[in-house]
Amino acid sequence: MVGMAGDPAAPPPAARFLELLAAEAPVEEFERVAVAARQAGGSAAELAAVERDRLVALRVRALLEHRRRREAELSGLFDTASDLARLRDVDEVLRAIARRARTLLGADVAYLTLHDPERGDTYMRVTDGSISARFQALRLPMGAGLGGLVAQTARPYATADYLSDPRFDHQDEIDAGVREEGLVAILGVPLQLGERVLGVLFAANRSPRPFHRQEVALLVSLGAHAAVALDSARRLAETRAALAELSAANETIRAHSADVERAAAAHDRMTAVVLRGGGVEDVAAVVTEVLGGGLVVLEPDGRPLASVGPSPAVTWTPEELAAAVATARASERGVHPIGVGPARRWVAAVAAGGEDLGALIWAPPVDPDQPAGEISESDQRILGRAAVVTALLLLFRRSVTEAENRVRGELLDDLVRRPGQDLAGLRDRARRLGVDLDSRYVVVVADFGPGSTDRCGAAGELSVARARAGFWAASHASRLGGLAAGRGERLVLLLPGDDPAEAAQEVVTQLSQVLDRPVTAGAAGPAAGAARAAATYAEAERCLTALLALGRVGSAGSAAELGFIGLLLGRDTGEPVSGAAVRRFVTTTLGPVLEYDQRRGTALLTTLEEYFAAGGSLVRAAARLHVHVNTVSQRLERVGRLLGPGWHRPDRAVELQLALRLHRLSSHSPSDPGRPAAGW
């Protein structure tokens, strides 16, 4: 057989077909070889052989083309699997899948939608080749459109012309997006993991095109990879979240452990302070060293007991504070905030069982890392423990004080209730308590019960008042080196000193503040020796009785200050009043007038006597004195300036007349100018 076109040098048709196959020539070149053979005028057998060789060559060419395409598909799937193995970022993997789907299928657009379990539809996740923003924002309800049908049935669907395909539930929004994108042919496959459909992978053309079974299989494989990518990303995210939670939990545990250790260390420091004999102030100092800021320890009535550091400003009412303390007692850590913003403070209830022992008020330091007034759980725990330690310390101190006060009270009871018993033994017991009965002392009897005020207190209120009064009296007497005992709503104090009036006034002032109620106190003395304690106590009690009878509630006084009533109170049964008591009464009542007359040689005292003798008449007094009425008036004005306003009131007038009579009688005593006449 000759070569084509009668050219003996040309290769035979079979060889030419092989050359074209090797050159991957287009189909037209194979047809050209057959045309050339027919033009060369070959026999029918030769032309049939050429045609047979051409068909075989075309089949070989198609097989090679299929294998090349399959190789490209497998290469794309392999690259996708490699990307999944590296799993850089799920969005990058999904975009790569869409890009490869578009390339391998020769599609104009590829896109991927995911299922939204909350809304029950699918939404566009990634696109490749899309130009329409409206299309990229589409959501496909289950069963609507091609994608909704794929998501609902978990089966692939393809159409050569979507908008005219009646198989699908066409919705205006979906069709408008497809039309704006210009899509015609669409293929969609499910992203399926087991029985679960995660979404849909699409390949689409802007011109009519049938999708072959092989292309559907390829897109299904890519969809399977995409499903694996999504599931792997989900599992990885869950793993990372679990690791983050575990790390956060470990961090929380470490922080909690550190807080517990910090609180335990602070508790140990506070306990050590108590064991060394420290007080409430020392515990408060430890708290401020650990936490910073300022701390105030309050008594149950809200008064400060101790303060360390900057004092927290009080901007709340007693009712608000009481409510905060009650809330703190009911809380888990025993603390509760009061106030807001920078003025916020923290209250810790100091309590034992059902008894309210007070509260701690803590002003936290300014911390730029914390909102104003907020504190950590560790700080709350430390503050709560400080309240517990403070409560134990107060209970311990109270127990010790009560025991000591009981001993001191028993000694004072023996002194004033059993006069004449073993005086040496009493003196010895007092010395062991740090009390010197041989030195001068005064006795004060104070009353704070309903009888000392116009309002009757409730039983509970009086019970609290007794406890506070007894604690204060014992502390006051112990500090001064004396003794104290409680008798219902009365206190008896034996205190070292020479001035009973001053001691009584100090008791009234301080105890009234402690109890927030009127206190009345009578005093007597000074005295010395255990044998005089009972008589001195009896005089102080009579003085208190007189004060209450006179309506002088909330005042203090001694027999000398009570004028002639004090003179009468100073009498021991069956014995005359001493000259010293008379002189003290006269001096206290008339002293300024006596001194003025002695210094200036005037007759004010005589004028005062004649004025009272004349029944308060200036005219009769002037006649008795043989002077002008104006002279009497001027002298009495001088008396008023010396004795003070109100000297002519009936009660003062009685005292003045008695003092004038005693002064006159003592001045005419023949035996002792300083001794009153018989009968006194």
C-alpha cells in the first residue's frame, strides 16, 4: 500500500494514526487521513482498512482522554485529601473543594451550602465563580429548589435548565438569585456523613449542559471530602474547646487553691496573734496587712471598737447597716457589700451561734484591675475568717472578763454587805486583785433601769443594758484599780480617789454613752480601810435615792453637793452630824458671800438674813436694817451675782436659810467655833 496522495515517501495511514495519537491531535486530523486515502484512489479493501484503523485510533484517543481526565480527577481528590490531612482552616478547605469542583467539572460556578439546625434550612457558605451578591446570600428552605430537595432527600439532582425544570419547588427569591447569577444547568450532591446531611455541593453552568454520571460521581466524591472536612473541623473545634475548658478548669483550680492557701495563711497569722495574747486591733492589723485598705470593728450597737488604716466613711443609716450585717450572717462566706461604686464597703458579721457580737467594715484599696468596690472571692474568704477569729477572741475575752469580774464582784459584795467580817482576809483578797483598800477610795452607786427614765424599757432591752453596763463597769474599775459589781439595774463601784462627785460624774457621762440612756449616780467618800466600805456604800446609795426622789435623773451627786439633803444623808443612825459636814455644807452654800463680806467688810450676809426674816419684803428688811430700800436692793443684787441666778427660788432659799442658821449657830458656839451648837 502506497502512502497518502500517491506519495511513496508518505507513511501508511496506520502509521499516521499512531503519530496523531502520540501528538494528541484533535479528531479532525484523524478524519483528514481518511479523506486523503480516499483521494489517493485506493481500493475498497484498502479504504475499509483505513476506516477501521481510524475508528480504532479514535477509540484509543477517547480512552486516553478519559484516563487523562480520570487522572486529573484523582489528582484533585488526592489534593483535597491532602488538604484535609493538614486541615489548616475549614473555610480554606471548603473553598478549595469548590474551586476544584469547578475546575474538574469545567463548570462556570461552584458553591457549597450548609444546614442551619436552628432555622431548619441551608445557607450559602462558600462560592467560586459567583458574581451576584444576591445569589451569594441565598437561603434554601428544606425541599425548596434543587438544593433544598438535595438536602431533604440526601440524593444528587441535576438539571440541564433549572428555571424551566418542573421537578423542583420554585420560589421567587431562589429563582431571582439564580436568574441574577445567570445559571442554567445545575448539579447538586449532598454533603453526607452517615445518615446526617450537612449541606449541599453544587456545580453550575451559565448555558444548558447535561451532567454525566461520571461527573455526578466526581462531585459526590468531592462532597464526601467536604463532609469529612466539616466533621473533622467540628471535632477539632470540640477538642480545642474541651482543651480550653480543661485548661480554664485547671487554671480555676490553681487559682482556687492559691486563694485557699492565701486565706489559710491569713487565718494562721490571725490565730497566732490571738495565741500570743493579741487583741481585736491586732487581728484587724493582720487583715489590713494582707488585704490593704482600712478596717473598722463595730460593736453590736454600731459603735467602733477598733480601727486600723483609713477609716471607711459611713454613708449609710443604722438600719441599712443592720440589714447588711443580717444578710452577711445568712450568706455562705459571712460577708456582704454595702454602698455602691467607689463608696462600696464590705461587711462581715461577727457572730457566735445566734448571738450578734458586732461586725467588720472593710474599705478595699483602689485596684485598677477590679471594678470600684468589688473584691475577689479570696478577699471575701479572708474577711469572713477574720470575722470568725474576732468572734472567738471576743467570746474568749468575755469569758475571762466575766470570771475576773465575778471574783471582783464577790469581793465588793463581801465588803459592803458583810461589814466587820475577816478584814485582814478581805484586804488580802483585794491585794491579789490589784486593789489597795488602805488607800483612799470613793464608792459610786449608779442606776440605769426604768426607774431612772420616763420610759420603761422592755425586758429584752434591760437585759442587754445590764450586760453592757456590767462589762463597762468591770472594765472601768479594773483599769483604775478598783472593784465593780452589778445589782439588777444598779452598779456599785469602789474606785481609788478623793473626789466622789468627780467619780460619779465620770460614771454618768461614760455609762450614759455606752447605754444610750440616762444614768443617775450617787457617790460617797473618801474613805480608807476595809471597815469603812459598808458605811460609804450606804451613804452613796442614800445619795442616789435622794437624786431619784428629787427627779434629778441623769445627774451625778454626792452628799456635799446635795445641800441640806446631803447633810441629812450623811447622818449615821443615832449619831450627830460631824462638824466637818456642817462646815462643808455652809461653805458650799454661802461661801462666795462669806468671802466677800470678809474681804470687803460688807454686810451682805446680814442683809440676806434680814431679807428672809422679813418674808422677802424689801421695805421691812430696810426698816430692820435701818437703811434705805435701794441699799437693800443693791446688796441683794450683789448677792445674786455671787450666788448665781435662781438663788431666791424656794428650794435654794430653803438651803440658804438653813446654811445661814447653821453659820449663826456655829459662830456663837462657846466651846468650838467650828463645831455646831448642841442638837447638831
